[in-house]
Amino acid sequence: MEILLVIDVQEKYIGFYREGLLDAVNARIDEAKKLNLPIVYIRNIGLPGNASGYELARGLNVESGLVFDKRFPDAFTNKEFVQKLKEMDVDTVDVVGVDGRCCVFRTVMTAIEQGFGVKLYLDAIGARQSRFYEKELQEMKAAGAECVECHS
């Protein structure tokens, strides 16, 4: 099964990224919904593990109750998230969100290491330091991630 994974599109972070990123993420969410793909949201709650102040971004299309919190950059550090992927028999993860240099990168690399197919929807991934993001993008591609664009 293929899912859309929305990483860290949160009120606390979205303002640091390019204009239009939230629209691009929502376009991919809408597309996934039309294709009946489950949509899973990952929310960073920081090292203290206090969810206060870490709400999903205003205006983000939240189309499911599949919201998992994480305290570390890699979404696979959340055991409930990993268990849900197994229960859903997921084999492919479509990725959107932030940040391409850290949380997206680490989650994608672990997904690939664990045998998942990964599609990176580049129009819907933000990176605060895009010049440095090119290095991580090349690593993800070399590891097997497929790069595609959002379709609106």
C-alpha cells in the first residue's frame, strides 16, 4: 500500500519556508485523497516532548486522524507510527513537508533502509538552506528515492 506522509508542516515552522509551500503540500494532499491514499501526518514536538506550541499549520488540509508525534528528526523513532505502517501493509511512502535537510532526509533514509519505496514530491518539500539541501537530495536519490513533482 502507498501512503502520503506529511512531515512537520506545523505552525511553528511553516513561516520559515518559501511562499506557496503550504499550497503545494495541500495540492499533494488533495491528489492523494482523490487516489484514496491514506494520509499520515508527522508532528515534531521537540526533545521535551511537550506538544504545546507544535500544532499543525493553519490552513493545512488535515484529512485523517493519523497524526503521530515525534521527538527526534526521524519519524521512524515513533514506535506507534512504525506499527501503523506494518498494520496498513505499507510498501511505498510519498513524502512532503519540511525540512529537506533534516527531518525529511532522516525519515526518507530510514524508510529506504527498511525496504520502503520512497517518492519525494519536490514541489512540496521545503528546505531552509536550499544550497546545502542539494547534498541531502543527492544522497536520497542515490539511496533509491524517486523524485517527482506535485500535480495540481
